[in-house]
Amino acid sequence: MRELIDIGLLLRRGSDVALALFFISRVTPETLVGELSIGPLPLPFFLFLVGFGLESLHAIVSRVDLIRGKAVAVTGLVFAITLSNGLYHQNSIRFVAIDSICLLAMVYGILWANARALVWIVNTTVYWFAAPVVCMSLISLVGMQMGWIRPAGESTRLYTYSEFDAIFVLSAFSPVCSLAIAAGRGTRGFGPWGVFVPQVVALALAMSTASRAGLACTLAAFVSVATLTFRGGSRIACVWGGAAIVLGFVYSGDHWIECSQLFRRVSTTEVFEEERYEEIGLMIDDLRGSELLGKGLGSQFATNIDAADRYAFAPHIGLLAMLHKGGVPMFLLIIVMPFTICVAVAGRAAVSDRWSEEGQRVRASFAWCVVVCCVQMSLSSGWNPLHLWIAAFAYARVFAGGTLTSPTTTATTTATLPVARIRENRRAMAVPSGGGH
């Protein structure tokens, strides 16, 4: 049993390292390092699969409850049904594999969140995930402006695709980072204003890349942190003050709009004329007759947006990908229902003072993380391991709850105690009652 504990801790640390490297690889400018791959797999996919394998082995070795909250069981059932449906429709094996990794990312997120104590999750999110992304984002931002990093394509906008991922990661993790201000409560906390650092970097990237989805994500993250960090009048002043500044930039006249390509794009956006929303209509037309079970993993549909063969395996509005692949029931089960619950939790925290209760604040922080994911996936992208892992991990913690001072489960307690301490506790428990006096 001692060997099992040692192996379990090693697997857990390996999963954490693989995840951290996965996030770093996703935000490293692709024009700087090129298309790195391990065999047939791009490097980020390889790192992700390594992390998933280690986490799965850790769950088995440490006997983690794999069906806690039935989330893993439900996601696994959806995966089995949609995979079988995709194979039945003889979809491309390549796209079946890509979609499978996307759904397994949700399983990975749930396992990772349930197998760790809250303190470890917050510290890992801040120092292993968010901090390296901030550093890499600053390198990308400065390098792009100085001409050291080549943009991804010929356009009036200067961007790399990695910067879009960096905006999302920093925005999504901002509500979780807000928990780190609980100095002296088990985390290496920092001042309240320190939690705004990821959002400042994310906003700078959104301005630099003129990303409308990025702007929406950073605004959602700003509202979440202001809601979770400040009380009463300070909270209201921070939220409405920030909103007034942004609206002032957008509507103060041509001078400010012309100074920023981002605000110019926002001011001239015609929602119902956007190509990505026309694409939804094409996807729904392709789905007709298969509303119950969808077209299965690996399914494709004709798209009006530039693509190599005019077919897409997922819409630009990634939130709706599961509708095409799993049908209406599964879309409602693993997309609509979780997001609706988290929006309700986050909204309740925004208008209530109960967020000051530690347990409520923990749930609200992770609920806001899911809300930011929902914002991103409703505007651009979302059907990929990065987005789905973060959404599933945060959703799992909304229901797990917990506080920064006490572990939530026996599994997380065992996983976070040093091995020597576990052995000492077991020897103490083996002493007969009264034998110690």
C-alpha cells in the first residue's frame, strides 16, 4: 500500500506538470516555434494525452471516486453514444479522434478537480497555469509590437492564434485566482489588486489583436473579480466604473474609435450579418432528421466560412458543436444544463452578500469561470480540449464546494498529505484505545 501511495503522488504531480506544459504550449506563438509535433500528434495534443493518461492512472491507483456527482459517468455515457453514432455514420476517423479527445477533456477536467484539495487547486491555477501564461503573453505582446514575432496571416490585424488562447485562459482563470487573496487561509495570497494582473494582460492582448470575443471575455472576468473581491459600495463602484470607461471609449466619438481597431470593429459589428451566425443555420439544416442523436463524433457540415474543403467539423460558435454531434438531448444534458446552473450561481453571488461566506464564495468563483467559458464559446471557438477542460474542471468544483481551510473529501486529503505524514497517521490509528496512556 505504501508503494501505491508513492506511485499515486508521482502520477498526480506528473499530470499537473503535463497540464502546465500544455497551457504553455497553447499560448506560445506558433509563428515563433513552428508546428511542433510528437509523431503524428501536435505537441499540445501529445502533452494533453500524457496528462490524461497519468490522471487516469492516478484515479485508479488512489481509488478516487470516479462517479462523484455522476459527472464522469454521464460524460462517459455521452462519449460512448456519440462515438458509436459517429462510427455508424462512417465519419472520418481523423475527426472522430479529434472529437473524442475533446470529450475526454471534460472527463479529465472532472477527474483533476475531484482528486485535489481546494488549496492545491488554487495555488496550481495561480502559479502553475496563470503565471506562466502571463509571462508568455507579455513576450508575445512585446515581440509582436516590436516585429520580432511574425503574425499568423496577412491582415490589418496583428495576431497569432496563440494570443487568442492566452486571452481566454487568463480571463477564465481570473475568478479562481481571486480566491488567492485569502492570505493566511492556506494559500500564498496576494493583495486584492493583484488579481487584476491577468485581466490587464488579457485586455492588452484583446486590444492588440482586435478580438471582440477577447474583449467580451476580459469584461466578464473583470465583473467576476470585482464581484468576488470587493464589498458593498466598492463592488458597485468598481463594476459600474469599469463599464462606464469601456462604454465611454466605444461611444465617445470617432476620435477614440479610430484610435483602436478593436473598438472600431465593435462599433461596426452587425450581429445578424456575421458569417459565423449564418454558419449556424447551415449546421442546423444539416442536422435535420437527426435531432435526437445527432451525427456522432467526427461529423462535418458545409460551411460558408473559409475552409480547405468548405466543410467544418465544428462551428465557430463552439458552444453548439455538441448539438450537431450529440443531438438535442445530449446538448441539453452536458452543455445547457451545466452552464445554466453556473450562470445562476454566479448571478446570485453578484447580487447577494452571501459571497463573503467562504463556501459560497468558492462555488461562485468557479461558477464565474464557467460563465467566462460560456461567453467565449458563444462568440468564437470552444470545441477543443483547452476550453472544454477548463469548463469541466470549474463545473466539477462548483458542485464539490469546500473551503480553503478544510479538505472536501478523503481522497483529496490522502492525495495532498506527505507520504511520511500518512504513515504516521496510520500508525497512530493502529494504537488500541487506551494503549497510548
